[in-house]
Amino acid sequence: MTGGWEALTPEARRLWAAGVVVCAYVLFCLAIAWRETLRRRAARRAAQALAAGTGASVLVVHASQTGFAEELALATARLLGDAGARVTLKSLAEVTRPDLAAAGRALFVVSTTGEGDAPDTARRFIRDVMSGEPALHGLSYGVLALGDSSYAQFCAFGRTLDAWLARHGAAPLFDRVEVDDGDPAALRHWQSHVGVLAGVTDAPDWTRPRYGRWRLAERRRLNPGSPGDAAFHIRLEPLAAVAWEAGDILEVGPRNNPAEVAALLARRGLDPSAPVVAEEAPTLAQALSWRRLPHDDGPTADTAQALVHALPPLPHREYSIASLPADGGVELLVRAMRRPDGRPGLGSGWLTAHAAEGSEIAARVRTNRAFHGPPDDRPLILIGNGTGLAGLRAHLKARAAAGRHRNWLVFGERTAAHDYFHREEIEAWRAEGVLQRVDLAFSRDQDRKVYVQHRLAQAADALRTWVADGAAIYVCGSLEGMSGEVHATLTAVLGAETMERLADEGLYRRDVY
């Protein structure tokens, strides 16, 4: 007598095999559903923890098709939450008009799918919210647009959302950040913007730059005697061929003050020359120069290698490039910033104080197409304050080299006597006709403080005339304060529709930090 599988008829065997397949499929579906349930529970717990902060309120919104936008939104929210912000994290599907009206500040991380389509999770928002005419004048926002430039409608939904927000009165905190196929440099740029909003200056980079080698060729203070912090002209010369355009950014890999590294090692009783396995350097002291040092004696680490593993890498710093390749090197304007405890800032301290002239600097050029100059001879209005003059200076150099002289500079600082950066160069451009108009705002030179937005308001008629003649407007400088006030003044003088048109046509661009 035989039994088991051999005893079954062919039909019974087929039915049994089909049953196995169905059972396996059901178990697979249950596993997927359970994983999704766990993910949603984790997301709810994270959202509840973020909402418990005590600082400023920020709405972080994601519209994701594959989950990448949601991951980035969560990382954004955590960065804000770690700084004490009260963060509300939502899917765009959950966002209502009252949410936007009450938000104050909102950051949107949105993807584009297929040939310019919005993610499925955005459909309700498009139907119920974007179809209306909400008044969003109290909202300041930023957009991180994810896409793939191999498709014709690159970042289409992010661009549409950005335009819709601006059209209904919301004020952009900074220009839209577009990410091509997960480009890590663009993601670092977004993280840098979020860090400024959060007041967090030492969070590790989400993705680490691959730096090149440069030499610190020159360091010169530009404002001796200024009532403000020292500002320096920094010149870095590449040790291998590098190309860039006016508007591009230099990502610098800062290092710690060698004295702080030595003090830490002395407290721990560790040998600075002890060998370690680290991407940055082969010895303990060299590796620690690239890593965030503890504010006290923690963390606990018994060996050199354990200490290196316990400390996160230092984040990069971004600087607007003030020169062209024809100048032979990257030139920067760097303010010597101070941390809350009085120590020099991470990037500015390295470039203006700790790095010796002639020493090697880790840096890389990041292409910033969003701030590249107009390709034609149209008029160009350049607006900036402080070290924001750097990005404007590169554009003026490029315009002068191309023989394009319809340029207007609006620049602000503290005092004319001490803070008129690159004065001789600017006055020479004015005398030569490269600059047709210059408006200066030195805030401390009169009883009532005057800033660049005041100069723009005073020149309202000329501003409208230049824009009617096809002028582009470029703004470079501080994110907090200047850029928002300038945007409000431009909107008041030119009108919201004109500002939207300029942005749509790429004629209103900002490099703010």
C-alpha cells in the first residue's frame, strides 16, 4: 500500500500546491501589514516626542511615494526637535487649510513621480486645499523637492507647491532645494538651512562630502576697528584642477582647534600618536581633529579606537564663492562667529584662526545652479548684506568679464569707515560703468538704523523701471532678518504677481544662510 504525495491524483496535487501558494501569499500579506503597522506606530511615537518640545513651533510635512520623502521629513523633524522646537510631523494627506494658516513656519518634503505627477498621498491636499484660495500671509515656508532629472517634468510637484504657497501670500524662508535622484550635496544644503532655523550648528552631516585638497593661501581682515565681529578675506588655492561658476558654493571640512584636541587627550591620558582606524587620519590626534569633541569628559571610552568611534564627525560648512576660476583660487568672505559659550565658530574658527596660512584645507565646490547668473545681457539687481557680498562679488566679476554693465548693487553693513568690504573694487566698478547704480546702507552711521530693505523702498520707482526692462534680482546674505525683509519690500513695491512671475522665470534668486 502506498500513501502520501504519491497517492494523490494529479488534480489533487495541483489543488494542494495551489493551497500552499495561497497560504504563503496570505502570510506574506500579513507580514507586510504587520511591518506597516509597526512603522506607523513608530512614526506616531516619534511625532508625539517631537511635539513635546518647548521652543518655536514648526510644521514638517511629507508627500512620499516610496518612503524616501517621509524618511527625510523625519530626519528634518528630529533636527528641529533636538534643538527644542515643537514639531508637528504630518503627511500632506492630513494637512488642512487651518493647519497652514496657524503654522507660522512649515517645511515641505515632497516627491514627484512618473512624468511630473504628485504622490498618491497628495491627492486629497490637491483636491481640498490647493483648489481653494486660502490667505497664507502669516506663513513662512521651505520646500525640499525630490525628483529625477531623467524625466522631463523634474521636481514638478515641488515646484507647483512652492508656486502655490507663494501665490497665496506665504513667504519663502529660502529658495526651493531640488534633489536630483537623491543627490547628497543637495540634501546637505537642505540640512544646512534647517540647521540655521534650528540654531543647531554641529549636527553630523546626513551624508558626508568627498573633499578635495586646497591650500590656505591668504587670510586678511577686512574690517579692523568695526563694532561688529571680524570679517576676513580668505583665499584657497586648489591642489588639483577645479572649475566653478559665479553662484556656486564651497563646502569646507572644518577641523577642531589643535589646543582643544590636546587638552582632551591630556585629560584622558591618551597618546596623541596612538594608531586608529578612521577614514580621516591614522592617528588619534589627527582623527579627533575631524570629530565633534565632548563639552565635558564624556563619553566614556577606554581606548583610542573606542573614543574615535564614540564621537561623530564634524559637519561641513558652506560659503558663497566670491571669485572666478580666472582668479586662480576660491575667495571667501568669512565672519569670525562665536558659539554661545564664547568659543570661535566651527567653520569660521578653523578658517580665520586655527588653520595656519599655507596649510591644507579640505573643501569641495558644490554646483548651485539655482544661483547661476542670467545667460544674457539683461539688467541685474544684486542685493545683500554683510558677508553676503561674496556671492554678489562673483557675479559682478563675471558680468564685468562679459562686458555686461547694466548692474545695480544694494549692499548693507554697519559702518562705512570699517565695514565697506572691497570698497576700492566696488568704487572702481562704479567709475568704469560696470555698476550703473550703487545704494549703500550702513546701519550705524546715523541715529536711525538703515538697512538694505529701506534703500529698496526709497528706490521703488527705479526698481519698478529696472524690472519692467527685464531685470533679474539676486539676493545673498542672512536668512534670518535680511532676506525676509527684502522679500517683503520687493513684494510691496512690485506686487505679488510680479514676484511670482520673476520666480517662475528664474529671475528672482536667493543664496541665503
